[in-house]
Amino acid sequence: MNDPRRLRDEADSTVELLLLEAGVSYRSSDNARAKTLAALGLAGSAAVSAGALSVATSSLLSKAGWTKALFVAGLGATVAAPAGYVAWRHAHPQAIAVPVPAVAPVRPTAHPVVAELEPVHPVENSTPPPAAPAPKAEARTTAASALAAELGALDAARTRLSSGDASGALAKLDDYARAYPRGHLVLEAEVLRIDALSKAGQKAQASRRAEAFLRRHPNSVLATRVRGYVD
Amino acid sequence: MSGVAVAQVVPSEGRSPLESEIKSTVRATDREARLRWMVDEYIDFVARVLRNAGTPAAEVDDDVQRTFIAAARRLDDVRPGAERSFLLQTALYVAAHARRTVARRREVAAEEAPEQIDPALTPEQLTDQKRARHLLDRVLSEMDGDLRTVFALYEFEELSMAEIADALAIPRGTVASRLRRARSDFRDRVRALGTTKKGDLSP
């Protein structure tokens, strides 16, 4: 049984092609990347920058005539990954507890075919840049740098905490709050603060903040972890 | 890297506390590196699977987080080389779970996250892309869920039918049947867009 050709290869209208391409071209946001790295306790400066600079393209988009391929290579200097997350994460196995994976389908040895797939768009990373970056791409790079800096500020607190310096972590979190009062990672920072308060012996305050967090964000990805601090 | 390091540093049983600590640290570092690689390599893939599986734009970021947190939790169970397959299955599960959880809608309804848009586009093209995404959402939302999943994996992720059968744990004949019906349904709905009043197509 041979697989049929992809619908995009035999689209019978421009509208159909555009819709199909919209499905293919969707990609993650810088914010999602930063929040994911923060939630996982992974140092993320370099990854955030790399993600922002990886501008997707598609020959089909060109075929559709409403965009052009654009690659941005070598823009900006990525920041070396902070190391504090490793020890912190090692000491916080509960940090990744969410309700989903308990029943998520895991068949680690049953999917050799899928596992051998090439990346979804391998050509995207191997083709030389055909054009200069557009203004919007530059703005995106600036935003990514800001996200990387914010993640770095949070990592400074996490590094202190992982080394046993809970008071120092709280001070760094105060620095973070002053620098990023409307930051993208404020929820992650609050969870880190709750953890630091608990480790600093201020368990009652940690519990109060945990309760407040759960009231405001009962369905947060981080809620499961926060519940562990409620008395 | 770490495997070699472990073999050299901790050659046998009866380790000292320091040796055990070193080994644990090496394992943790190895794990972190693998997890980080998965994020770098597959975060766009995960976001796309979630979005095309029906996750609203405002919830994609959170569900990307959920998917990778799940991956982190089960990382030791994921065979090396099967990361993408695991992430795919988990993302599909997360998307299905999100659709069922009405309560989550309330939290995010007031804050609609912007769609992710190719930054190279002109304003005019941006409008077209946003409109295309909007129309695609409409078409996909009207499709049967099982058909939609097979359609998205085949047409957007370009998995083979055998790979889809494996990922969804269904017979390949079922995949072929669903794909055939899904494509027909998709085309009918797209053609119907052409007969819709122009104003109805605006995002």
C-alpha cells in the first residue's frame, strides 16, 4: 500500500494551498521556549536566542506567492548556559510533576519507524541564507535577547538556591522582580520564590504564597508543583 | 560523554559517597543535556502538533510546557531515538486533554495570545497568513477528531501512514481509510469557503 502524495503537492486551489501551508508553517513562540526552559530548570539563554534566529521557510510558501524564504544566520551572540539549573533540578524531582504524564502514552520501544524520521524540515537548517533580515526579524531578535536576559536573571536566583543559599536566591528574586515587573516568567519566578522561602525556613510564608498562587492560577502548568508547599 | 566518564570514574560497585555523588551528577548532567536537546530540536514540532490538533492559540505555550514537563518526567523511559515519537504521543494526549478541560478555557479566555507569524512577511502578507490560519482553524474544527488527527499528521507533519498507525496504535488500513475520508472532507470544506460571503472569511 503506497502512501498517496501530499495534498499540498496536488492542491486544487490557492486557498487550499494557503491553508495547508498555514498548518505546516506554525511554530513555537519565543515565550513558550523561555517558559519551557524555565519550568524544566534548564539554562536557556543560548536556546532562546537560537530559537529566535531560526526563521522557518518553505518552498511551498514561495510557490503560493505570499512570502519569501528568509534565513538569519549568525545574528547576535548567544550567552553561555548558566550551570545552576542542573544541581537544582537534580534536587527537585517534584519540579516536573504534572498530571498529564501519569497517563500519557509511553511506548519507548514500540516506534522505531517514527523515531527514525528526519527532522520535520531538515532543509530549513541547511540552506544558505538567500536574503537579508527584515525589520520584523530584527525586532524579533531584540525580543529574544530580552527573554534570554530575563531567563538569565531567573537562573541567577536558581543558582543560589541550588548551592544552598536560599537567602541569596530570595535577594536575586527581588532583583528579578524589580527588573521585570511585567516579565514573561513571573509565574516561574513566583514558584522559585516559594521554594526559596521554604528552604529559608519561612515555611508559613511559603505556604501562604503557594495558596495564593493556586487561587490565582488553579490550572497552571506549575500548580502541581506548588501544591507541595501548602500546609 | 557522560557514559565514558561514569565508566572511568566509577568502575565498580562499593562506591564511596563521593563516587556516588559524582556519578549522580554526571547522570543529571547527561539528562539535562538530552532534555535540552529535545526542547531545541522539537519545540516547533510540538507546538505545531498541538495547534493543529485543536489547541487554541492562547493555550499553545502552556501545552508546550506541559508536553515537555511530561517528557522530563518520563525521560528515563524514552528509548534514545524515540524522543520525537514520545513527544508526538504526549502532545496529542495533552491536546485531547485540553479539549476536554472546559475549566481551562475560563482562565485563558481573557488573554488571547497572538499567533506565531513568520517575521519575514510584509504587513499585507501577515494579514494573509493570519487569515489563512484562521480559516484553517475553522475547517479543522469542523472535522471529526479522528480524521483531523490523521490528516494533520500526514499533511502537516508528513508522517507516513505506517508511522501514523504506529503512533496512534491503530491498523494501517484504518489510517488509510481515515486519511481518505479526511482529505475528501477537508477539500469539501475548503471549496465551501469559496462560496462563503467575503465578510464571513475575515478573522
